[in-house]
Amino acid sequence: GCLDRDCRDWKANVRGYPTEAQNVQVHEMTKDGTFEQIYGGLGDNLDVMCLSQAQIIQFVKKHRKWLREDGYGTFFLFKVGDEFFVAVVFVRSGDSLRANVFRFSNDFVWYAEDRRRFVVPQLALASA
């Protein structure tokens, strides 16, 4: 589940249905943008770009080498009910992890020069 207080406050920390393993693709930002612009560059269907919270946790555990380090978060899109959220997982000094959750509608601009990564299901690009 979510570690972030906002995640709990927004009721995004819910137990999902069991999900199968999912092949994913890891992308690195090439242009500045909000979440809407970052994910919108992959297509219009956000549903196919989501991972379950369990899939995000498994990715972080098994594929940690793909997480952006040096305090820059890696983005994971997920959905609870009808609302989209982005989990941002940071590898901190000492190799500890921190996860923050943002509403997808957040209009903060993330800078490409930080080379943040975002993870989507592999089939998302074919379906988007």
C-alpha cells in the first residue's frame, strides 16, 4: 500500500484485486511537462498505462536498478476508482526508498534535465 500521507488522505491506499505479472517499459523524460503532458505523449487511453499498486511494489523490489537515483523520482501511474494518481518512488542516500503520491491532475511541471523515468505496461503503447 501507499506510504505517503496524501495517498491515505485521498483514499488511494486501497487493496486491489490480485494482478498478474506485467511486462513494462521504462522511459526517460525528454521534454518538460506535467503528468498529463508526460503520459499524454504516449496516447489518450490512461487506463492501459496504469499499473496496480501491487505491480508497482513488485517492480520496485525486483527491478530497483531501473529506478532513477540521486533523489530524482521514478513515476508509476495507477488508478483508484475513477481517479488517476502517480506514485513517485525515490532512491535516497543510503539506498533507502521513499514513495510520494500525487494526483494526476497536479499541474506541477517536471523538468526533463533531471532525466526522470516513468514506467508503463509494455502493451500500453500498442493499445494507446
